[in-house]
Amino acid sequence: MITIINIETIKQIKLFSGLEDHDLKKIAEVVKERVLPAGTTLFKEGDVGDAFYLLKDGIVEVNKENSPAINDIKSSDESNFFGEMALVEGAPRNATIKTKIESTVLEIDKVNFDMLLRLNSFIALRIMTALTQRIRRTTAVMKAVSIEEEKSGKLITLFSPKGGAGKSVTAANMSAGIAKLTGKKALLIDLDLQFGDLAFMLGLKPKRSIADLVEAESETADDLKKFLSEHPHGFSVLPSPFKPEQSEMVTSNHLRKIIKVAKTIFDYIIIDTHSLFQDLTINSLDISDYICLIMAPELNHIKSMMQCMKVIETLKYPPEKIRMILNREECMYAISKPEIEASLKRKFDYSLHDDWKNALSMVNEQKTIFDTTSESVYRTDFIHMITGLTGEKITEEAQKSGLLGTLKGWFGGKEKGK
């Protein structure tokens, strides 16, 4: 039986506590209540995600194929909701949910769930927090092997909560710079699984992608190398899937296995993520040595970054793991760096000055900033950031390719008030 519920019922739900009455009224209009007998299957693993559920009363059991029950969700739990993963990621259901006793659930369809997240960022933050806790519980047994078994390769994940921050361009230039300036082995992984275009951006023509690697069930270093594309600057690229639908093939388990093997080959692994807090992204952040948060000097980016930092704080990452990067500093109509720092209550670790003409030219020509030896503040900013993140000394070859001149030009420009 399905019934429409009133605002008073909505007020009793923990997820919605603290919301204004006008928001609660909108939620009440789209929520449906269902009373289900024991043994009722709400959805099965592999089903298309079409609704989000809150458990008002009762207990449901979470099962995965060929596995015993993962855990139970009770109405008294702090996170007494489920079904959000498939809606957030757009992927099939990753488990089967069945009522253990007679239960009452509140159902919100996908269209209204999306509206709910846009309605109030506080709700989205609570869902993300609960989702992260679940991910950590279910992946606890898969934590990275002991340090003795791994090479001490560093993992750097780039994340931006807002598109258009220049995250992918930064990841490409960072990888090129690490390889060319330090002589170390670097791997760039495109984890924007549906629409990632790093390989194309770098002028590469890969024959295999991360989806092919997962499908082949490769587990050794030699196997991994077969799926990588090599860039002229000496770094490797693991491209995103060639078809958006292949994104569903790659799971967090696969990512951790890939990183485990990659650390035995590469000194630095750079991951370019999607701009969403989803399963793969959170797992990448969890196992990273550095999390680079990138933003542009615009009001909407400030707002998104403030929300992002709340999530980062909730995830309890150590402060020394976070690096804040301001891209396109001093561009036309930009909000000043001090103003942004005051709003965020956090100083930037690195800045990349605006050089949109050259940056756009390089993107269109499928090149990186390190394809040129021309002096520019933008190039110097990257050198400063790379040396800060890696702690590596710049090679003599790199110095001959314009480093000293660039530094001289930059500091000279500062003295002239530029």
C-alpha cells in the first residue's frame, strides 16, 4: 500500500532535521510511504536505480551476489536510508535489498531525488557523509598492503567540486612536468570514466583503456604496462573508457588493485577525478598521499569549494594531506586571492597565474606547458608546485631548458610590480 505523508512525519526523519518548513513541505509533496511484508525485495543487484528509500520502521537486509548478507539497516540507525549510490553514480544497483521484518519505507523517485539534492546542500552533505562511512566499512578489508610490500610511490589526486576549474589541464601539465623536470616515472590516470579526454588532450591515440584493463583481469606490472599509452615527455597514461557505458565496469576494488600494482612501477601516480563525491572518487582520496583541491577565482567556485571543504572535514583527512590550488589567478574579473582565502578561512598552497591565451593554444594543439622553454609565470608556477609536491630536485637538463631564466623573469616581474 502506498500513501502520501504529511509534513509532521517528515519532521521526525533525521535526514531532514533542521530544515525550514517550506523545504519540508516540498519534500512531503514527493515522498510516498509503503508498508512492506517481511521478505519483500525492494530491488535486486544489477537493477536500474529509479528511487531512493528512507526506512521509517523495520529492518532491511543488504546482500550481494554469491556473498552472505553484508549488513542490516535499521530504522533506528543514523543512516537509515539506501538506494542513493545508483542515483548519484547513474550505475546499476550494487546490492539487493530485502525486508527482514515488516517494514515501512519512504520512497522518492529519481527525478525528485535530484531535486532534493539541489534543494538543500545540507541534505546532500548528510547523504555524502553517510555514504562515505559505508564505503569505508565495506572496503576496510581491502586497505593497501603493508609498506614493506609496496614501493613508496606517491599518489596525488586532483579534485574540483566545480567543472571548469582547469583540473584536467593541471593534471596533464603536472604529469609532464614531473617526468621532464625530475626524471622520475609518472603515471596519469583518467578517472573521469564517462567523459574523460586526457588522452585526446595530450595528442595520444590509445588502443586500450582502463575498462579493457579491468576486463582482462590483469594483476601484474607487466600486464598493466600493456594498457598504458606513452607520452613523448616520458610519462604514461591510463585512459578513461572509450564508451561512456563502459564506466560501469570499473569499481573501487579495481582502482585499489591498479594503484597497488602501479606503485611497484611508478614514482608518482596522478589521478584526475570526476567532479562528484562518488565511490571511486572517495576511494582515490582515501588512499592518496596528497589531495589537490583546485578552483577558479569565481563566486560559484568559492561556494562549491566551501561545501567541498565541509565534506573533506567530515571525512577527517589530515590537514597535511590537503593542498589548495588557485587556478587562473589575476584573470579578468577575478576575485582576489586574499578575498577568497578570507572566505574559505584557508590559504592557498599554490597558485597558477592566468595565461588563458597560451593555455587555450596548448589545449588546441594538444601540448603541455613543458613543450616550450619560453619564459612565463604560468610555467614557473607549475615548477614551484611540482617541486613542492614531490620534494624532488630539478635536473640540470631542466635548468638548461629555461628554468633559471623563468625564475629570474618571474622574480624580476614581481620587483617591477607585475
